Amino acid sequence: MVVKRSSKRTIDHVPSRDPVRVPIVLDKRNVATLALRAGRAAKKHREICGLVVDHGAVIRLVETRNKSRRAGSFWIHGGDWKALEKAATLLGSRVIGTFHSHIVSPPVPGPGDIRGAIDGHVMLILDGSSGRLVTWRIRGNRAYRLKHEVRSYFAPKDLPIKRVGP
Ligand SMILES: [Zn+2]
């Protein structure tokens, strides 16, 4: 689906509230930084991970510590998760999912990824070798592909004209 810049949806509406129907909008610089980090980690056979925070008009990926000691796996640090959840709430934002990187496999959720996910959560996977990002939603033990857009969010032309609640 292509969202026109002039459509009401992108200007008057908070586009990320329902990530199934409208593309998730990601900040280009945020994604580029994490793709770089994922690439560096992959060279050490490590994955990076974190939370996906919905700020209304844009969604940001916030890296956490990876508690997993095994190569090529991730376990989001519980304390980091709690702290981020609290900070997001204070900002009127919310955690809508997780992200992690893959070292060699394509950016598709594996059985372990699906098992470990909260039902209904968004799951972004970064390919550590190519930097490619694919967005999924996990529901009923299945992964559904979502659409996303990567924008230079802070360029003036992309600033929302009006924010509507909450
Ligand atoms: Zn995975």
C-alpha cells in the first residue's frame, strides 16, 4: 500500500496505531545506526536486540542489552525492558514489539522467535550482513509480514502538520 503524503491518514491521523492496516513509519537515521551495529555484531557472531517504541507519528527502535550468551541468539534484558516500558509510558508512547538481528539466516522469524514473542507484537528483523529490515507481526503462533516505510523523519517536509491525541 502506498500512503500519499496529501492523504488525511498521514497528516491528521496517527498512522502507527494500527500497524496492520497502515505501514509502520521508521526513522532513517535510527534504522541506519542499528543496521551498522547489527553488522558489527554479526562479525562477532552476535545478534543485537531491543524494543520497538511507537511514538505516534514515528516508530523508533531502542536497543537493549542482549542477555543471551549463545552466539546467534537474543534475549532482551528484563531490566532494560521494564525501564523502557516505563519511559515510553511517561512520554505517552508505547512498546509495540521487539527487534533483533540475524547473522546468517534471512530476516524471517524462526520458531524460537515466534515462541518467545508476545502475541500481537510487532517483530522487526535486521539482516546483519545486508542491513535489510523486514517487519512482521506475530499472532496465533504465526508470523505475518507487515509493510514499513523508512523516512528521514526530521526533514521539515515530513513533519506532521497536526497531531491528534492521545
Ligand atoms: Zn530471529
